[in-house]
Amino acid sequence: MAKSENFLNIILDSIHDPFCIIDSSFMIVRANGAYAELKGRSIESLIGRKCFDIIENTAGICEQCVVEKTFRSAHPCAKDKLLITPDGQKIWAEIYTYPIFDNERAVSHVIEYTRDITERKMTEEALKESKERYELSASGANDGLWDWDLKSQIVYFPPRWKSMLGYKDEHIAGKPEEWFNLIHPDDIEQVKVQIATHINGHTPSPGERVPHIAHGQKIQVDTQQMPCGKR
């Protein structure tokens, strides 16, 4: 029995992310060193304490508690949560809960596993801010900016780009062939060669132009997507 207990403790402490086991009364019955460090306590001081007392210092179950949800549903659950460490540091955590069943297939305990996702959250926020800045600059720009995802083969043609060629938003879908259909037949092969050259690492100089058809008239658009006149 002592060997089994020691082996279980070794397994728990070999898990580098915070990990604990909670019974049906929401009492912590097992915890590893990473969980104790996250809470700023010793493992001994955690065992036998209610999880909501340790986490939120409250006398009742936490709001939107995934542990309680797993006890009710008997299914794994997950959520993101902003945590405050004992030293006042803010970290984003991804909390997973998994049910443990007794012989009658009732949930007797729940495993709570926590991952630090602060870096991922910061990256997501930075990307969001970058997108917002792009959208703000694009909405105020006179250039017809567009974005071509080479993997999905989806092209985003903003309304500004379409209006520069005399089309309404619904007239052009987000497909590359929609763009190719607007290029004059005399120039299509040259344009495809230029695109292939660009994808392979050569960026056209600002002086190069791409011929487009705007309502039947042939115009030229430079690499900044500004009309350069008719031909």
C-alpha cells in the first residue's frame, strides 16, 4: 500500500503542469507540486481544503465552475480563465476537468489540469490589434487593398477595390479566377507569370502595372492597386 501511494505521488509530481483531484464535496484530495506553487501554498496545506476556498476564498462553488459541471455532466470540460498568482502576476490558464467513475459509474472525483496559455493569449491579442489597425488604415486609404490566401485559395477583395473598377460588392466573389476574369485576355499570361515570379520571391517594383477590365474598358492598376489610366 505504501509503495502504491509513493508511486502515485511520483506520477503526480512528474506532471509539470498544475494538477489536482477533487472529490464530490469539492475537497482537494490530491495535488502536485506545480499546483501548490500556482496557489502559493504547500501541498499539505491544500489537502482537505475546499477548492473554492483555495481559489476564490469564498464559501461556495465558483461561478461557471467546470469542476461542478463535470460532476453534473459526467463529461470532460474546459475553459480559459485569468488567474492572479500569489505574487500578483496575471496569467491566462486553460483549465481542463476529467471525471473519475466509481464502480456504479457515478462520478466520484474530478481531475483538474491547468495549462499556462499566457503567451498564446498575448499573441492572439497582438494579432487582433494588428488586424484592427490594418482595418482602420485600409478603411481610410484610397488604395484598393486585397488579401490572397495561397493555401485556401480564398481572396478577400474589399468593397473599395471593387468600386475602383466600377463594380459593386456582390459582383465579385472571393476566388482568384474572379480576378483573372477581370484581366484583359491579351495580358493574362503575362500577369500569371508575374504572379508566379512574385510567389517565388520577386516583389514587383512600384512601377509595374497589371491591366484590368473595368466595365468593358481596359485600365491599368499599379502594384499599389491605384488606377493608372486607360489603354
